Amino acid sequence: MQETNKSNAIVLELQQLKYHINEQIIGQDVLVERMLVALLADGHILVEGAPGLAKTRAISVLSKKIEASFHRIQFTPDLLPADLTGTEIYRPQQSAFEFQKGPLFHNLILADEINRAPAKVQAALLEAMAERQITVGADTYPLPPLFMVMATQNPIEQEGTYPLPEAQLDRFLLQVKIDYPEASHEKAILELARNEAKMTFKPDFKITDRLSQESIFQARSGILELYMADNLQDYLVQIILATRTPQVYGDDLALWLQYGASPRATIALDRCARAKAWLQQRDYVTPEDIQDLAFDVLRHRLILSYEAEAEGITTDDFIKTLLERIAVP
């Protein structure tokens, strides 16, 4: 009983956190939910959207409401791996080298315009994301238990960028695409900006009620206990397998796809569907949870064929068609 009450309290805390972020990030409900899903599923998130859509603000607001350190890294072509991982500095007093930790040792990382950094920098980030550790020389340093990378990409300007390799894309739990807010949301953003301008003249303003890291770890454990029916689990696996054998569901799908999703996608879809159900205060997963997250879990893991690109078919088009052809339990 005590365990149930504790779980309910954590759910309430997360609901309050979601409500607070939605107050600060207006018109981006999907982004806010996906950020919390990634946090609870212990994964990283890649966000693609035009400049000015509150990508940086979103993770900054999140970091201020949980007991975690935050660091923003602006990725540029001249960035070096040591700018992320840190480097060894010689101390003459001790006649020895001392490791100076880099920004990746924070809990929440914003990798802004990640595709502007060269391959060596992306490789350094890849180890941190996949192994939760950093290797400098002969030494390996573990990262904090709570570690999440939110990377951003600008889909408009591609000149001078370095496309992320498939191995690194697969390390992202989700890829979320965001668009401009509606007119009603735009008006609310205007009002929020005015109110925040007034708040800058109040030096006593403080952020309170921060969510503890312990609560996040307990929530992650609770999510894995959510009920998923056997036929629903088979449905989830069938979706992933269908990306490897699309010809079973139509010759057109086979023509569109070059490579399907890895087993990492199966794990990601399972955890994300559970996290979404948990955020909605349910103790069971529904087919709608799986279908809703399938796009964000799969779109960066699928490689389309030249025929699909020539026809203007996107990964979202492929996933939508695939979901329509797989029988729902």
C-alpha cells in the first residue's frame, strides 16, 4: 500500500512538471510530452524544427524543475572532441596531469545544431550516449546516472553541415519534428514574453518544488512494471519486423525501403509506449500508445530507397502506410 501511494505521488509530481513546462512552452505539447517520455525511458531525443520554436527553452525549463545540472553546447565546425569530454591539464605543483571534466558530465545536455560538428566530435558524443562513459587517453570516466542528451537540427539550412551517421541516429530514442504554433498559441506566447520581461525586475523570484532524481529513477522502475498484453507485445514486435520484411505487406513498401530498424527500436518503442501510458496515469499499454510513438521511434532508423525519394515518399509516409496494413489486436 505504501509503495502504491509513493508511486501515485511520483505520478502527480510528473503531471505537475508537465503542466509547468506547458505553461512555459506554449503550443509545443508534443515536444513537452516526448521530452518527458525520453526522460522516463532513459533515452536521448533528437528534435528537428525551424529556429525560434523553443527547442532550447524547452530543455532549459525542464532542467530548472528537476534536481539536475544543465549545459548547452553550441555545435560548430571548429569544435573539438575535448570541448565536449574535457582534457588533461598539467599541474606543475603536483608534477602530474589532472583531468578537467567537460560539459558532457552534466545531467542534461543540449547539443544545439548537432549536425554542424565534424565526425570526430560526433563520435565523442556517440560514446557518451551509448556507453554512458567518456574515454580520454587510457582512462575511462563514468557519466552521471541521470544523463540525457537533447540534440537539435535545423531542417532549413543544410549548407556546411555534417549529416549524422546511422549508428549515431540509432542511439537516439526519439526523433521529434516540430512546427510553428497556431494563431491562438502565438498570442499566448506574446503575453508570456511580456510577463517574463516584467519578472526580470523582481530579484526575489526563485524556482521551487524541483523534482528529485530519486523520483525519476523510481518512475523508471515503475514504468517497466506496467501491464502489456501478450498479443500487444506481439503487435509491437510485428511492427519492427515489418520494417525488415516490408514485402509481406506490399510490393510498394518493399520498393520504398532500403534498410529497416534494429532491435534497439523494439526496446525503444516498448519503453516509450510504457512511459506514455504512465504519464497518462494508466497501468496498462494500449495499441494507440504504440502507434503514436512509432513515428518518433522509427523515422530516424529507417533508410528509404532512391525510388521512394524520387516519388517524394517520406519515412512518415512509410510508417503510416505500414501501420494501416498491420492488423491491430
